[in-house]
Amino acid sequence: AQSVTQPDIHITVSEGASLELRCNYSYGATPYLFWYVQSPGQGLQLLLKYFSGDTLVQGIKGFEAEFKRSQSSFNLRKPSVHWSDAAEYFCAVGYSGGYNKLIFGAGTRLAVHP
Amino acid sequence: GAVVSQHPSRVICKSGTSVKIECRSLDFQATTMFWYRQFPKQSLMLMATSNEGSKATYEQGVEKDKFLINHASLTLSTLTVTSAHPEDSSFYICSARIGLAGDHMGETQYFGPGTRLLVL
């Protein structure tokens, strides 16, 4: 069965520090992979997505993610975190079958220290 | 582009009443809309998949008679929580997908801002 694992429930970094949020997936074929961000009480905003091609994808707000098939990972990175990046981050995998539903990871809550 | 709205943003109702939540794609036509439920500090749980002009497909464990979904047009889907009870209190989020399955751009889901339901 398809699944998404975000091993880190909560991460705290200092403003200006680099960030890496981990995401591992389980899926039999090449997945569609997404990172979304959710601010408190808000919906989800798409940060970036991977469908095919270049395994390093650039997103909004200075985020990037790298698809590594051998590790079944799609980790999110940012070289320098801003206080406004504090939010909940969800990794999701889309899969064929029916109408291409998304399976979400449990989320990683990011706190940023000034 | 790809903006999805939800109305209302929050609603408080009495136990036993029904509540309707609207999800609209504002600048695109959505062949498929999805309804999710999110409990505090948890991930999103897919409730159902809604296609324009056809019956919604519900996930296992979701009561279709309690959560009525109507997708009357390519820009509007509604979720009605019937005979709401306190355990139905939650954050409900919809998403909309552009295009058809197999189209890479169409695989992206765009999310609404969510509706917080409180049943007293």
C-alpha cells in the first residue's frame, strides 16, 4: 500500500539557518510528489512538485526538493530560514487509481527561533 | 491563478442541524474536487472524491449519508454535514484539480482555506 512518512514531527531551527525536512514514500511506480505548507488555521499552499525529469525541483519561497528514487525520498530544503517559514509542512504522494488521490504524511511542524 | 475558495470559513451550529460548506474554483474548471477532514495537529484525511455530474466516491469508513457531496458544476462542490454532532467538529478542507488524469499539470491539487465547524 502507498504511504508517506515524515519522520520528524517537530523541528526547531534558528532564523538564517539551513533547513531540511525529510519525506519517504512507499509506492510501486514513479510517484507524483508534492510539498505543501499550512499556516495555522489556513488551507494548504503548494510549495513544489515533482512529476518527472530533473530530480531537483525548485519551488516558491526559496524552497527546493530532491527526488531520490534509490532512497524513496523527497526531502525539502531551504538554505536560509526566515521567521515567516514557521508553519506545518506536508509531504504528499499522488498515485494512479481512481482519480489520482493524494496520500499525505503526518506533517512536520517547523518553529523558527529569532 | 488556481484559486480555491470555501464558504463559510467557520460555522457554529447546534447538534442535530445540517451544515453546508461550499468549495469553488475561482479561475479554473475543476473536473475533480476532493474533501478532506483534519483534526487538530494531525494530517489530512481524505473523505471523498467528487466529480462533476456524478456521484462522489467515499473513502472507507466515511458515512455517505452523513456527509453529502454534490458537484453540480465544474466550479462548485458542496459538502453537507447532516444531523451534525459534536464529534463532527473539525476542520474541513476542499481541493480542486485542474484537467484530467494523466495530464501532469492536472495532477496538482489546489486547496481551499478550510472551514472550521464547531457543533455544540
